[in-house]
Amino acid sequence: MLSAADLERVRAREPAALERFFDEHFDRVFGLLYRLTSDRATAEDLTQETFLKIHRALGSLDPSRDPWPWVATIATNVCRDHWGAASSRLQARSDSIDGEPARTDLRDGGTNPEEATRALQEAALLQEALGKLAEPARLLVLLHDWQGLRHDEIAQITGQSHAAVRQQYGRALALLRGLLGNLRP
Amino acid sequence: MMDDGDGRAPENQRVRDALRALPPVVASAEFRARTRREFTSGGEVAKRRRPLAVALALAASIALALGGFAWLANRGGSWTIAATSGVGVVEVDGRAIDLADAAGLASALAPGVRVSTGARAELELELEGSLTLVVTPETTLRLPAAPGRWFGRNVTAALERGEIRGHTGRRFDGAHLRIDLAGGSVEVTGTTFAVLANAEGSCVCVLDGTVRMRERDGTFVVAPGRRRVIPPGESAGRDEPIRPAEAMKLEMLREQVEAAGTPGSGPRQAGR
């Protein structure tokens, strides 16, 4: 994890510090954007755009705080802009047919092939259910349960009140549970 | 680290566990390396997505394609040679082409070219279904464009000397052909007619339909069976009956074209 001194160097755009910052956040940014869009090419586009915006906004990075909520805010805003564009809606219709499934990392040493296959199937099912969830609800459950952000941090990211986020998160989870129940054989 | 919000109901726990167990998503090494390089080398990430630029380019392409399609669909055809008679050469924009070289003549004809027939050469030109023009010997004419199907239906020719005879077809309906002359201009909207420019002055003869002749003092309608002549150097024309010989030539043209199945039914043999 980068220290405050490291983050100061990131703010100053020192190449070595930027490399460390990138390495620390790239996988989470790409993973979040893939889970949010269910499309690899779109996730790549949005990841590039996110890092472009991060670079431009480095002056506003607070070295005294964990930078992940700040990074997640930028990534989330990029994704919401994408959702807001009419083109994303057109593209979304073809995702279920044309979307290239993302490679997921199942290499944890002790997993046997059967368990790995079952985990992959479960992940695919969950990703499908997430894709059917409304975009704001999808964002809440992924930020909270997959990315490990607290509701107050999510509230800052989405610009909502803490209470509203808690309430909507509960509904989103119930919806997701229902969707998963419908999808499971 | 995390609070549970309103999702802590036991029945939601399985969903939460599944979400937390979602495996990390791995980007391709090439994409990761490229994005890292771009991020750390100055920040100007080469954006692959330029939604506005792409949308504008797409809109421009569609507009261009639609415009091109409309332009192509609107085209009223091109000039072809229906018949030739006599011998000698025809000059097209100053280039002499033997009357017998029908292919060479046809390829040289285009809207706006200056066609000049020799002393014994006569050409019958046509725009399929729209207009037949007989260019008699010793005539110099600037050829009009074909009227468009839906727009651009006003076209202009110019007769410098000699005589042309014309007959319009169904596709000409609604179009306007203006023929500029030394003493005025003639406006044709659907008729069998002849226009002359010679030592007697400028003249338009009408077999059927009507033609409007614009002179210095006004515009006059020339009725069927009449002709209007503007003598050289005079500003006012005079209306008189069409001469029998001219009426006969126009009748022959009309019958010939109609017998062939409206203007544009294919080339006829030379030597009428």
C-alpha cells in the first residue's frame, strides 16, 4: 500500500510513483468496470478513460486518505457516463450474444478442476444476474460486497445519503437473490 | 471494514457470500502494459473511445451516403445518339469526331458541351423517355443537362446558330428547358417544337403544346401551329402561322419518336 509520501509523489506525477499507483489500482478498476458492464472491450475502454481522468485529476488526490474511494469514484462516474450514453444501451442488447467472457483467475493452488468448474459456473450465473439488475443497484452491491467499500464511502461516491445507500443496497441484494433464484436450474 | 446495511437478512447472506467469492477479473497483459505505459509516461492516454467524434463522423458518413444516393437516384439519364444522318464531322467542344464514329460521339456528349454539326451532318440525340433533340446541319448548340427526377428539373441550353427540333416525353413532365438565343430565350415545358437561329433572326415554331418566348419587351406564349420570329436587331417579335415545311418536319419527328415508343427506345438507322 502506498504511503502518504508515495501519494505526494503520485500527485507530483513522478513516473516511478505513478507506476506503483497504477499497479495498485489497475486490477480493481478493470475488474469493477468489467463486472459493471459485462463486456471486456467496454471495460477496457472505460479503464483507459478512467486512468486518463485520474491522471488529469491527480492534483485533487488527498495523500492523507486511502485513494481507493477516490479512484472508485472516478471509475464509477466514467461508467455512469457510459450508461447514460444512448450507444451503451444499444451495445448492451448484443452483449449476451457477442460478449466475450472475461477470463477469471481461478488459480488458488488448492482448487481441484471440479471445484474450479463449479466456481466458474457460479460466477457466470452471478454475472448474468448482475447484468439483469438495474445499473444503480448493480453498482451498490459490487462496490459493497465485491470491492469491500462501506456504505458511507459508497454514499460519497454516488452522491447519496448514507441512509439512502443502505436502503437501496438492501433492496438491490433482495432483487439479486430473486434473479439468481430464477436463473439457477 | 464493512457494515451490512439493510442487506443483513439471513436469506441474503448466500448472495453476499457469492458476491464476495466472485473471482478477480484479469485483463490481458497487452492491454495492461499499454495502459500502464500511457498512464505513467505523461498521462495522455490514447483514447480509443471518442463518442462525440465517432457519432459526428457516423452522422457525416450517413449524410454523405444519403446525399450520394439521392444524387445518383435523381440523375435523369445521359445523352445518347438515337440516329445520325449524312456525312462529315461533328465538333464536340472543338474536337472533331466523324459522324460515323457513333461510340466516339456518344462518349463525348455531356451536359454543357458545345456541339457543332458540319454542313451535311445531322444528329438525333435523346435523353431516354425525356427529350429528343434533332441537331440539323450547320448548327451550334450548347447541350443541356438531363432534368433530375425530383429536383434540379430546370435545365438550360443555348443555340448559337442553326436549327434544332425537339419533342418531349413523359419523363419531361414538370421539367423546364430554357434555350438561350441571341434575341431572347425560349422556355419549353412539354411540346413538339423547333428553334431556329439564322439570318432571319431567332424563331420558335410550335407544333403542339405551348412554348414561352422571352424577348426584350416581355414574355409571349407561342400557341400550337404558330411561330414567333425576332428579326435580327429588333426587340419585338412577331407572331405568325408555322410554315408548312417546318410543321411537316415536326410532325415527322413526333411520329417517328412515338412510333419508336416514346423518346429513348434505342438507336435508329441512319440516313432518314
